[in-house]
Amino acid sequence: MIRRKRTELNITEARALRTLAHPARQRLITELYSGEVLTATEAAELVGLTPSATSYHLRALEKAGIVVRDEGTSDARQRPWRAAADSLSVRPEAYRHSPAGVQDANLAGWSSDIQAGMERAERAMAAGRDDVGHMSHSRLWLTWQEVEELADRIMELTEEYKVRTRADHPEGARAWDAYRLVLPTKEIPDTPREDR
């Protein structure tokens, strides 16, 4: 099997981060960056908006270079949208010049999604289910280089599954949200250090 090189879109500008700071846009990104190719109408059903509101948010994401029109359809009215890359990362420099409200809005989307997923898992466990996901927490002592290496290794492990979509997956497969978080346990000093 020959694998194509996967692409990553790195958000480095405050303006692009502001574009992401809307719950509907975050939901659209989740769907499109999971490999889906969707019309505005299909996307609207998934994110709970009208097709016209969804189109508005998709055009804003397109202007920021985050999503693109899929060229596989000739009908401009029904031309679907897709992610501009295989994965998306928000880099630290995007946060440096963003107001706190923008930063909070971006983090709130992740936090509420993670909390909702954990609550769903807890309810399923309480009801007697075992196949509810995997949650673990570890304290690791790592250099900054090791943090980056760990993130790369986790990404490599998930790559083979990222080609699956709502329409194309093995029988019995369900959608799972996977998060890669390696977070500091204490405030990080303002002075850069090589050993972090």
C-alpha cells in the first residue's frame, strides 16, 4: 500500500484564530477535518443550523483558508465543502496577539466537547456498558523536544484511522472523538528555556 503524505494546516495568525472562535465554526471544522465532504445542507443538519447560516460560516472559514470547495462537483449550488488539509493545529503565535475573549472562545469549544464526551461515557458506564471509550491521565516529565516527539508519535498512530468517514468505515465502527493534549501542570515562566 502506498500512503500519500498527509498535510497539516497551522493557524499562526490572530485573525484566523478569531475566525475559529465561534461554536458553529468549531463544529464544522470537527466534521470536515474528520474527512467528511459535505454540502452546506448536509453540514447544517450535523451542526444544527439552517443551510444559509451554515453557508455563511463556511464562507468565513474559506476566506481564512481553513476549508475549501470540493472540485468534484460541477453544480455550484450543491458543490460540497472539505477541509483545506488533513489536520489543523493552532500554533502558539496565533494566541500571542489575540484578545483574551478570542482565546477563551476557542478553548471553551474544546472544553465543553471534552466534558460532554466524558459525561456520555460516565452515563454509559453507569448503565453497565464497557465499550465507552478510553480515559487516562499520566504525569510525564518531558523536555519540550520530547513533548513534540510524543505528539508526533500519537499523530502517527491515529493516521491510519483518519481516512474513515461517516460514509466509508468498517461495519460496526462508531464515531469517537480523540484529543491529543499534553498540558503544563504549572504556569510556564515568561522567559524561554531550552529544557522545557
